[in-house]
Amino acid sequence: MSTAEQQQPHGTPQASEAPSDALLGPADIRELAAALGVRPTKQKGQNFVIDANTVRRIVRTAEVRPDDVVVEVGPGLGSLTLALLEAADRVVAVEIDDILAAALPATIAARMPQKKDRFALVHSDAMLVTELPGPAPTALVANLPYNVAVPVLLTMLDRFPSIERTLVMVQAEVADRLAARPGNKVYGVPSVKANWYADVKRAGAIGRNVFWPAPNVDSGLVSLVRRSEPIATTASKAEVFAVVDAAFAQRRKGLRSALAGWAGSAAAAEAALTAAGINPLARGESLTVEEFAAIAEHKPSDAQKPAL
């Protein structure tokens, strides 16, 4: 696309070296957006990172290695994409926006021509992607739109088990929920489900001034390192997640009451909880993912449910 090609700096470097000005700065972002007729929208949760130091910090924090195949969701105009290409072997970007998806390959070719063959674009909704081109991804690094951050993250971890390390930038409140531990007041469904796949921790804070437009909330980095061994349970992920959803649907209630619908009755829920070694009066916010799995293993069959 000619608008992106206009961004190419004079004096294209040799293929072995990345130009110092290859990354996008504030003026580059605004110029490229204007040329494409792009205005970030709240509906799509678009906030473009305009600070090169921030995207390089994200790549360092993600511990991207030269042999990594990185998948990025929501690359936008390519700020983080270019920084990832500096460090990784390959980058696959998943972009839903028609205009941004059409422009990104040309931006990569213009600003980092030595890596254009190491880049692939998937023009799709990340929630619908079931396969990616090229080698299996080893890392996920993304600035996720606030409105879909959790479902996109969980979907990608579920569909691509080869992803070993993940670093996502999300709304600070979402970051806190993902990384929360049992007993924390913000511990809930995202916390438990993320922990099913990985060890999760907060990995830093990001200020508002590195975005265009500046959001009304702070952002945070969340690191997820996939479990070396899956949760030891005979219950399926779907069965465990059903317990989690039920427990937090009525989080102020004790589990005996909160799981009544899931088990068939409060008495059946109590029986399952007792068999799993869980206090029936405990609340979901106090349980680990392993304890939710234990409850799922003891869901009574119809024949075992106490008579009403």
C-alpha cells in the first residue's frame, strides 16, 4: 500500500541489521493513521502505543528469544509488531480491522524489509482463529483491547497449547483480576481459568501517556507461563470451568448454595463438596483451581443425588 510505503526511511539497511528508526514514534503513528483515514474507536477498544521505549520494554519483559514464533493479537498500526520482529524469529499478527490488516504488511516491508519474510498476517477475529500459518507459536505477546481481553487470552491459550509464554497488556483492573490469588477481593473467574493454563503474575504497569488516544484507565502487564504439567484431575476443563462459573455467579453465597444449580440441589452440592474435602460454607473466592477440579470430580450423577 502506497501510504505505508511512504513511511520507509531513506537508506534501506542491510538485511542483517534493523534500522534505529524502524519503530514507530508518535509522529509516525499519527501520520500513518491519517494516511489510512483511521481514527481509533472505543467500540473496538483501540488505543495505539506511540512510544518505542514502551514496546521494547514489553518485548524484554516477555523474554522474547531469537528462536521464538510469536503470535500477536490486535497489532493495529504495527508498533509492537516491529519491536517483536527485532527480537523473534517469526511474528504472526491477528487483526480484525479491514484497513489495519491491509496496511500492516506494507508497513513491515517499508520499515523492516529484512524481516518481511518473517512476518505473517491473519485477517480475522482472534476468537474465530483455529490455526495459524507457519511453525507453531511459542509465545503470545499482545496489547489486548480492553473489552475482549479475557476471552481472547483464554481462547488463545486453549487453542494453541504450544504457546509457552504469554505477556499481555490489559486494563489495570483486568490485570489485577487475572493475577489475583485466592482470598483476594478481585479473585474470580478470570483468575481461576487463567491459572488452569499457566502460572500468572503481574509484570509491571503502563502509564496512559504512551497511548493514542490516551485511555481513561491505567494499563498493566500480565505474564503467564504455561504449566509444565497440567492440573492433575480426572475432570475435563469444561467440567471444572462449569464449577467455577457456578461458584462465582453467586459469589456472596457459600458454595453449598452457589453450587446447588450445578449439582442439582443444595444437598447434592454439599455431598460433592464434602467428598472433595471442601467446607460447604466456604466461598468460591477462597478456592484454588485444584480445589475446583476436585469438586468437579465429585459431581453426583442423577442416581447419586439425594431425594428431595
